[in-house]
Amino acid sequence: QLGALLAGAAFLPLDPDLPVARLRDLLADSGARLLLTAADVVDPTRTATHADGSTGIAAGEGPPVVRVLVDRPGEPGLPDPVDAAGPAHLAWCVYTSGSTGRPRLVGVPHRAAVDVVDWHARALTLTGADTVAHALGLGFDANLAEIHPALAAGASLHLVPSRVRADPARLVDWWRRAGVTVAFLPAPLAELVLALPPAPTVRALVVGGSQLRRRPPAGYPAVVLNAYGPTEAAIVTTAGPVPPDGTGPIDIGRPVDHRRLHVLGRDGTPVPAGAVGELHIGGTGLARGYLGRPGATAAAFLPDPFAAEPGARAYRTGDLVRLRGDGTVEFLGRVDDQVKIAGHRVEPGEPAAALALLPGVRQAAVVARHDRAEPYLVGYVVLDDDAGPPPARTARLAAELGERLPDHLVPRAWVVLDALPVGDTGKVDVTRLPAPAAPPAGEEPGPGVERLVHDAWCAELGVSRVPLDVSFFAAGGDSLGAVRLANRLREALGVDVGVDRVLRSPGVRALAVAA
């Protein structure tokens, strides 16, 4: 990232944990001219298997690849930046989920990037004495707020090991041992961390990504800063401290520097204070738009009639909010079917479009349901008659989608139908789609480890029996429950099973074998 900025170029962060097909699609869609990768990281987007079984780079695919060597003592440091980028030039690009089946590439200019870096550095009073934890994956655009403000302030940046990121207890212990003073977390993980004894070194905890529902306990030593901001408004739009003694919903604070908020009704006029309206964001912190998508840009980035400067724009967020009398903003929900899953913004139309292209699928729809502790995606499919028994078919569909899409876009539950219900307009009537049925309990677990794993699942889900070959999500769990289940399994088995293994396991039996 720093190398691209120093050269006057823009960068697109790509998470190496994404499926290979997804990485290929993003590289092709973005038109990237160069791929930078660490010297010890295989480039999965351009590897090919040869006749002798060895792997190597497939000629002629994708942009040229540059292997980046880590600086060693005595080697030249970073060069001086070139004077090539102005405030309107692109600094970085980030993909968001798209309702039409294609992800959308948001382009953020330098003026907005500088706003982000400057505000975080000042709001968190970052100095060279601080240690900032970098825990957010590259799939979160908010990880840029971990990296660049810390480096700009001269603070040290510590990368949290992947095995620690999703485990609240291990994460807090890692903060303590590393002497972390400032940390960033997605809201679901922050809620679990706030229930644990704090790391005494942490003085500020920034939370975002989705709605925060837990306040810090009385006497919590760190300031908890609740931040809100879509990718289109360069990561942060509003922020505010969360007091431990408050009541009612937690607000998302007040606008940060260089942001203008308009809460508008359906007629495009401001609603009175205390009324509900759709949030529009103006100011210099806006993205340029969706690169290569002029229609989508024009629909979302509108002329700002309340701005003094000519040509000013405002981003229509689709978020319903209430502007309170004290100037703080309360987040209330969405005007459409967009949803936050594991901190990621998800348009159900994107996985639905990918699902409809899979072999054996006649019709497909994906809907976000809200009947559990956190939203989850359900896949509804009409399949060819010769596709096999439903559980095996939907398991195969989930696996095939997982080879094409990020994990947060793959449905956690499935319903096989004879036909999708449609309304008068010919579109799928989501109100008539049934809730996924609980899977039958099936056979008794075997003795030993399988019994221990089964009982831990039951304790977390509050049931007496769970199927042995159904995933934790399909059995009724969610990502926060998976974290708690991993902790239960660690206590029961005396080994660290890991949250990732719980999330990816197809069921009790497979997890018991892996443990």
C-alpha cells in the first residue's frame, strides 16, 4: 500500500484468503496493471498445474506480478514520494457487494484518504509511543484506518496472528502481551471482548462494521469509540464515545470533520429533529464513485442542494437514521434488503446471481433473515430432478459457491422448493419464502470426542440433540455462537479447535475427527 502511494498510484487490497475464482474476477474487473505480493506468498490467481504435478505461473494471465522483499537492516529504505498525485487522484479502491450480481469497485481520492488519516490520528491522539493492533482482514476497508493513521503518527503497528483474531480471550491476552494501546474491532467481536476482563494497556477501542449493542462495563479502562461510515464515504462518517452508564440504543455519534449529514424524507426534504429519514452524506470525504459504473454512481452520488460550493455531491446511503436533539445520530436500519454479515456489507442479489449459474439449479433466490441473534443468508433453490437427495445437493451448492465467493456471501441455510413464489410483477415474492426448517436430530453421537463435541454444540444451541452431519449455522448457530462454541470445545477437549474450524466444519462428526 505504501509503495503504491509513494509512487503516485492507487492500490486495491486483495485478501489472499479469498477463493481463487473470486480473486481472478476482481483482478479482471478492476483492470489492475500490476500485482504486488509478498515474496513468500504464492500468487493463486496465476498458478497452473503442469503435467508433472508441479505448480507454476500460468503465462499470459492477469497483470504482471512483482514480488516484494521485506526490508532488511542495511538495505535502502523507502524512496521519497513522487509529486504525482493531487487531491482528486485515486488513493485506494475497495470492492463492495453489488445488488445486480457484480461487486462494485469504490474509488477513494487522496482528499478523502487524508481526511481519514488526519481525523483518526487526532481523535485517537496517536503518537510515536502508541502500539496499534492491525486485526481487521483486508476484506474490511476499515483496516486502512488501522494502518495509515498509525504509520503517519509514527506509532508502531502490530499484526494480529490470524489464529488469534476471532478468539476474544486470546485476542485480549495478545493485546496485553504486545502492549497494545489502540485497537479496532468489528462490532460482533467487540461485544464479546467487552464481556471479558480488559487488557490494561488498551486506552482506546474503535468499533464499527455493524450495529453495536453492548456497552462497556462500569470502570472499563479504555474509551470505546463507536464509528459509522460506508465505503463510499471513506470509512468513517460519524463517531462518538460509548458511555458505560447509558440506556437505550447506542448512537453512532456525530459527524467527523468535513462531513455533512442530511436526514431526508421520501420527498428529498429534511425531516424534523427526532423524525426518521434516510441519511445522505456530503462533504470532502466522499469517494469518486463506482469505477466503470457511471449509472450506479449517478444513482447513489446525487447533487447536494444544501451545499454552498457548486458541483457538490451527497451520497445516498440507504440507511434509516434519527437525528437526536443533542446532535447525535441513531442508526435504525435499511430502506432495502442490504444487510451486514460478519461486518461485511452484503447485497443478497450478488450470491443469488452466482447461485443461479451453478449446474443443476433451475431457479435461485437468496434472502437475509433476521430471526436469530444476527442476520444470515438463506439460499432458496429449484433443482433438476436428477440432482440427488436435498441435503447432499445443498451441501454441494454451498461448497461450489465457496469456491467462487467470500465466505460471508455463502448462504448458511438452504431450502429446496418445487418453484419460487412470484408476485403480480413476476418477481420473487420474498414474503412467501418459508423459513428454513430445523434439520432432524438423527442418530446418537458416538462415544469419546464425538460425544464431547456434540454436547458442546447442544449446550451452545440450547437443544438436547443436533444432527451429526449438519453445519453449526444450519443447526441454528451464528458467528458469535461459533466463537463461544470454540471456547467450550477448548475447555472440554483441552485442545484449541479454533473458530475458523468451527465455521468451516460440515458437522459434529467431521469436527470430532479433525479435533
